[in-house]
Amino acid sequence: MFPLIRNRRLRKSASSRLLVAENSLLPSDFIWPLFVVEGKSIQQEIPSMQGIYRLSLDLIVKEVKEVYHLGIRAVLVFVKVEDHLKDNFGKEALNPNGLMQRAIQAIKEACPEMVVFTDVALDPYSIYGHDGVVENKTIANDITCEVLAQMAVSHAKSGADVVAPSDMMDGRILSIRKALEEEKFIDTAIMSYSAKYASAFYGPFRDALDSAPGFGDKKTYQMDPCNAKESLLEIELDLKQGADIVMVKPGMPYLDIIKMASDNFNAPIAAYQVSGEFAMLNLAISKGYLNREDAVWESLIGFKRAGAKLIASYFAKEFCEKFA
């Protein structure tokens, strides 16, 4: 049929390419991760995550207002817990006046329309740095689910819109959903880290929250990187147990999992471009190996092309400032 069919006709200009683009990125596609610390006027750059900071509550409020102005409509809150507050059962995670609870309240007061996602996991609160209660150097699944359910309710009471369990315990979504229903938080959504892999790409994040495991690793509860079909089972179970959004984590090494999830489930799929991906791209950019604007955009559009509806990324604010 050549030359009747010339695919380049619709690529001849930026405007024509935009008209026929199959995917696009909007500020409303992003979830902006926030790291919260105690104190006032504190801004601590995370050495392995250039340009990303731990912020005290007063600066968190300012940050939330800035990103809302850019069009971002969701934040995901993590807290750095002081060592003297850590134990094996996450008691501080249930403190109604804890850092997480105060952060939720401050954000919702300052910016009521911002959708607040909260991290539900014990590793920031654990003396062992694991996502659950430790018994004889084993992560105890069922008691951990009980604590996580209480933690989710505490976040909901503080005003969280979406609780985001990132622990990968079996059955924790059902435990959380039941607890939320019993406490009449029927509109509090759950974003489950359903396919969270035991990945090498989490290193900088663990530095940010001082949450690296004190012994062993997390391979007994996070997914094996060798497995793809298993992710479909994890996602199916979480949706049946009451999850509203499911997440694949990390992002770029697991685009095939995002695609499989999108093809098989009629539910919003979230992707997390994790700290190691961010650090890796930043390093290549700083060395001049990659063009910053092109590399950031291309890495993000890949998630949309694979089928992600929501993208948690440390590039989100920068993208919305420069590209949107």
C-alpha cells in the first residue's frame, strides 16, 4: 500500500502529535509523597533523594498549598518517628495526638479539598524496622492485621480520605475494611499496596524514614520479583476484601504487572515510582547522560501507557511546575 499509508503524516508537528496522542499526563494524575518530622521550620534534605525533604508540620502545610495550586489533588503522608517512641507493637501509631494524626488534621484544615492518603504500616514505628509485629524473628501476620486495622481507624478519625496499607500481610484489607465499617467510616477508601515486591529500589526511602529492617529482609511478606501471575491473585483478593484502589510497587521495573492489572481488573490502578527509581534517574541526569525534562516525562508517561490511573512520584511537583 505504500505510499498511500504514511504513518509519519500525523507526527509532522507537535500539535498534530498532541491531537492523536493515546495518553497524556495531568496534575490530577499524581500523588505527591510527603515526609513529616517533628519540630518547627525544619527542612531536611534526604541525601539519597536530591531535592526531596523531610518537613515539619508548618512547612508541610505550606507545601500542600503550593502543590494544590499546581493542580495536584492528592498527597501521601509518611512520618519519621523518633526512636524513643518505637516499640514492637506500634503503640505510637495509635496515638490520637501522634505526628501522623496531627499531620492529617493540619493538611485537611489548611486545604480541605486535598485528598489525603496515609501510610498504614508498622515499619516507621517498629524497633525492628519491619512492617509487622515480630515474634521469634518472624513477622506475625494476624496480630499485625489487628494493629493495622486500629491504625487505619485512627487515621480516619483524624480526617484521612484514603488509608494505604503498605505492609503485604495476608488478610489485612478485610481487617481494615471491617474496622472502618464498624466505626462508621464507610466513606474512607482503601488504597492497597497489593503487588508490592521485595525490591532493591527502596533503599533511599528507608533512609528517609530510618525504617530499614533491623534483621533479615522483607522477602517473607513482600512479593518475589520472579512472579507475575501471583500479583493477579493478590489484587483479586484485596478487591474482594474491600480495597478501592490497588497499587503496584515499584513502578518502572514492573510495568508488565501494571499492564496485567489494568487488563484484568476494573478498578483504579496506582503505580509508585519509588525512591530508587527517582535516585537512579537523578544521578544519570546530574552526570549529563540524560536530558532532565525528556527523561522525567518519558518515565512518567510509561506508567499511563501501561494502564496506571494514579502515579505516586517524587517528580510530581517538578513535572507540574514545568510541563503541565
